[in-house]
Amino acid sequence: MSVEFTDAVRKNSRILAGIAGPTGSGKTYSALRFATGLAGGEPFVVIDTERGRALDYADAFRFKHAELDEPFTPERYIEALDAAEALNPPVVVVDSASHEWAGVGGVLDQHEAVLQRMAGSDWKKREAMNFAAWVEPKDGDKKYVSRLTRMRCHLIVCLRAEEKIDLVKNPDTGKLEVKPKRTLAGHVGWIPVCGKNLPYELTLSLVVTPDAPGVPHPIKLPEPLRPFVLLDQPISEETGARLAAWAKGSGAEPIAGANRGTDEPTAQAPSTPDDPGASPSPPASGDADPPGDAPAPPKIITRAQRARLFAIGREYGVDKDHIRTLLLELTGSESTAELNVEHYDSLIALIQSRDPVNA
């Protein structure tokens, strides 16, 4: 079979976006605003697993609606996606995609059912059969994720998020204390609830939090998209419109000064216990903005943080080679020597979005 190469030209790209967040973070409203912009004001489609929650916004947005009830199997999601695509919409919103993983009848429930069938209540046998019991559920999840990536229209998946914790040593007592994980991108440790394969397939992935509903914190925001997504304002119709223009390959105007000065510009977070007193890297000669206008340059991670990165990888079943692959996708380099704290946080979030057994 011959292989023919042609000049690369980007046109008619599809946006596959993830918006994750806990209750009260505005993820459904943000997704509907985003979809309105992506659709150019035309009606879009919503697959609703949240007992009709999207209908609360029916007066404000134009969309077709279908409620998907339990069991939330991958097969039922695929059926709903097929039905949605048959309407030839500009955008499909899935709210929420987390049920496919952790809802009633979802992948985790399927794993438990298979394990129960194979080992019953014999806990020693259950431990021995645990990995084998993942084969069938993982196959369904892979088919579901593959169906998402084959949508002919733009796609937005809403994901629930769980808060992660850290064990932090109290400097006064020397005892370990449970604290919310404060990530270096500026939000408090919210990790999307989904299988390991989904984050890889998304064009961009954002977290919204209850303290500033709708304002995105990037998990994955590739370089070409950064000029079009404001990180200090709520996700809006304009966000969707800008990305729709970019996806068409014409007419996309970057926001003047947007996200200038850092790779993933958010307010610089305080030092964490893993980063005591690390100093920022100096700006390259000739690149500095006038005094008072220049944002703080991104910090380079410490040795302790590099060690912690690989330790978290081991915990979640992600080996060093896989971490380097993720790093290459995220930053364009496999080296951790110049890894800044913003990318470090995004990398850890990607690793922690993977369940330890299914990594």
C-alpha cells in the first residue's frame, strides 16, 4: 500500500471540549453559552443525564433536548450520540459524561458486576480477579470514547469533578493534616470524573469552580487555542464564536493581550509544601515588558516536585515513559528540567484523572 503525503492545511476542525466542575460551579450554564457561540446562534442538541437540569435554561438558549436515564452504560450513551448526530446539529452537549463512568450502570458498576460474577464474596479471589474483571467494562468505555471522537460536529462534554486532598505536615506540631489540594493553576484540586481515555481525546479541557462560577482554569489548553480563551472571565458565547472561527480556518481574531506572558496564565498561587521558597525564573533578555506591566514569569519546578510527579504516576499506574509522553503532548518536550509550575499542575491533573486500576 502506498502512502501519499500532502501539504498540511488546517480547515474545518472539530472542537471537542470538556468543562469539569463540582456543583455550583456553573458548568451547565457555561456549556450552553459556549455551545451557542460554537453553533453561531443556531439550535444545538443537549443529551441530559441530570434529570432535565438543562431545561432550566430553555428560555435563554435554543436547543433540542433529550433526557438519558439510567442505566448509564456506554452503549446507551452511544445510542444517544447516534440519535443526536442524525439531527445534523452544529454542536452536541453531553451533560454529564461522568455518569458513563461513575453513574448507575456505568463502567465502575459494570466492573463490580463482572467481579461479583467471577469471584462472588471471596475476597482473596476478588483480589486475584480484579484486573481480569476490567476487560469487559474497558472495552465498552473505549467504544464510547471512540464514538465521541467520531462526531461530525463540535462536542462539549460536562464532567463532574471531585476534590482531591493532600497530607501536609503541620510545621508547629509535626503531625500530618488533611488539607484540600491546592493546585498551582489557582484552583483547589478538582479532578474530572471520567475514564482514563477521555482526557486524551479532548481538544481542550477546563475546570470551573464555585468561588468564581464559569471562570475557566485550564487542564488542557493547547498553544493555538490560548489566544481565544480568556482565563479571567466566564466562558461565554464569544468564547465559542472565537473557537468556531478558528475551527473553520478563517476569521479567528486573537484577543489583544490575552493570556500574555505565561503558558497557562492564571494568578500565581502561593508556594506549596513541595515548593518552599522556589524563586521565579528570570525573563529572557529583551523580552520583559515595562516595569509594572510585566506578569510574574512562571516558576520552574523543584527537585522535590519532580520526585512527587513520578510518585503520583506510580500511584496511578502511569510509568515514567507514559509521563514523558504526556509531557511531550503538553509542552512539546519530554524533559522535566525546565517544566514550569503551570504545566506541572496540568500534568498532575491529567495523571490523577486516571483511576489507579484502569490506568
